[in-house]
Amino acid sequence: MRGGDVEALITNAEDGRLELETALRITTEVCRGLDFAHGTGIIHSDLKPGNIWLTDDGTAVSATAASPSPPTAPASRKKR
């Protein structure tokens, strides 16, 4: 994506730090995306700044493939 990734954004930022407003916006967008994905049973296994891309308008999106969450093991039966 033309906006690059968050890792490059941090690397190119003054003192390697994002402005608070920018960091909070990106974090909020990533959390909303993860919440949606988790709600559909998808988990992200490699979340890091280099895997978060920015669109032309600066919107943060996950750049890596996600996988379905593992099935839940059946509850064990209690012995009486």
C-alpha cells in the first residue's frame, strides 16, 4: 500500500516516536479490525508494526493472512 507500514512510520518519526494522536488512531483502528476478525472466529498470529499497513488516507489495515481460531476442546466430564 502506498502509505507504507507502521514500522517504517516509526523508524522515520522524530526520535523513533509517533505523535500520541497518530499512535492512538492507529491502535484504535487495529483493535477494531481485530475485534471484528475475532468475532468471526479469525485470529491474527503475527501482529507487529511491520504487518500493519497504511492506506493512502492513513487508515491502518492488517497486511498478513489470518487463520481460523482452533476449535474449542469439549468440556471434560466430572467424575461423581
